[in-house]
Amino acid sequence: MKIINKYIIDKVAKYCDLDKVKKSILSSNDIVDINATGNIEKLELIVNVEIINNIRRINKFHEEVNEKLVNDGVYVSCLETLEARKKRVKKKAMIGFKKIFLFLDFIYKRVIPKLLIVKIIYFAITNGHNRVLSKAESLGRLISCGFQILEYFEFENILYVISKKSKSPEFDMNPSYGPLFKMKRIGKNGKIIGVYKIRTMHPYSEYCQDLITKENKLAESGKIAHDFRITYWGKIFRKYWIDELPMIINLLKGELSLVGVRPLSASYFSRYPSNLQKLRIKVKPGLIPPYYADMPRNFNEILISEEKYIDQKLKNPIMTDIKYFFKVFLNIFFKGARSK
């Protein structure tokens, strides 16, 4: 345990008895080292002090750790976050060239690795070493690989994450990674549909929803307050609905209507009262939600707005949508209604 600072040891000790557990301490970016921990007995604690920024196949590495741990076994990983990297890169850049240097670093480290063909060449050259990871992506990857986040903290500019094995990995081959992705949403009759959007959150953010809902207080709108999953350009895209333009594909496919309640994730849908859940799945979700017509101020008023809209829609679908469409149009162009 000498390779780990006492501060970190004390943090880990809250979750397991370090003197008694079967453990393995690593400093590795190689899956082979995980397999070398032994094939017979499973471990109760695995600590890797190598930052995951240097691991080529991060999910595969986490999945192997998951396989080597007993149920509820503890896994400690660490990384340099996007925010910490920005500070480090900015400090290294010459005075007068800091913004240019940050922009070039952004293109090379964050744009190129996400482009379909170019990323193959990028990872062949770099072998995934020193990749850029946001806090949201790193936590989301862990959760997708079957871990429950117990605690995370910064120490000497490195983010340490203590998690435990809670289930088998999901082996998700289609996470929110590229600029355009599909989100699983609840459609008419409770059917799960893939809603197209421009990504405004860091990759793998969808896996963090339950975690940050518990950690952060909700805003009056019912959305998560201080949501660290949203990128800085994502906030602009959301304000002017740019991120929702690809939803026109769902409209053309007949999965959405022009006017209708928002298509919700299962997690968000579960926060609705049961009577409204039953009402919601009787109609198609839509591109233009009714709350832009009613301008509700908080989550409860949003629920009232949606229930009122659905009641009218079920009685007179065409006239209801026409009425709401023009109300929304007036509120957006003359009253400055915007997404928050």
C-alpha cells in the first residue's frame, strides 16, 4: 500500500477493511495485468493508480475488473479530468498564445478522436495515451460497466473514484459518443423509441442521471440543477433548440408529432405521478411541448400544463395541436420563451 498516499488509503478504508480483504494494487493501463491478478479466487478490492486517460480500451479494462471482483467488491480508479487538463495545458502555453493553444488542443484531443474515420488513425498513432476525459464520461463509463459510484474526490489534480461492483456490465456498443446520437425515450403506448439529438452532454452522461439526481437539487423546472454533464456549447444549443433539429427524423418516421409532450427517459418518467404516466402514453410525444404555450414556472406547473394538454388532445386532437402551435409561436417570438 506504500504506493498510495495515506489520504487516499483513509478514503478507501471507509468501504472495506484493508488488512483483511483480498486485494490487488496496480499501476497499469494493460488488461493483461488485470488477468494476472489470479484466476481462482475473486478479489474484494482492486486499486489502479494509473490514470485511465492512458488506457486504450477503458470499458474493456473496467469489464475485466468487474469480472475479477466479488459482488460488492470495491474498485478504485483515477484520472485527469477535462477541467484539470485545461488548467495544465493553459499553464504550459506561452503568454499571448494560450487561447490558440487551447483551441488546437481541443481539435486534436476532443474533436478528431470522435470523427468516424479519422479516429481510427488517431488511436493507431496515440494508442489512446493521454486522452481527454470529462468527469461525466469517466463516471458514466464505470456505471455502464456495472459499478455503483460510492465516492469521488480530487487529490493533487487527479480525480479518484471509489466504486463497487453492483451488476454485470451492459456492454453498450452505442453510447452517446459522436455528435449525433439516439436517446432511449418512452413513446406512445410505452414503446421505447430512439430519439435523435445533437449531443450537448459529455459522452456516457446518460448513465450518470440517477447519480447526479441524488447528488444535486432539482431546479424549479424539475431539471437537474448545476448539471456538470452539459458542455459549454451544449448550453447554447439547448437555449435555441439547435440540438433538437435531428428530431425531425423521428417526426418523419411517425414516432413523434409536431406538437406533444416531451419524450422522456425512463428515469425522468418515473418521477411523474402514476395517473399522468398513464395519460402520457396515450398520445405521441412531440417536438413542440405544451409548456411553451402555458409558460409554467416550476415542475408542478409543468405537470398541470401537460395534463391539461393531453385531456384536450384526447377529445379534439387536431384543433388542440393547432391552438397550442400558435400559442407557442407567439410566446417564442414575442415573449422570448426559451429552453432552460
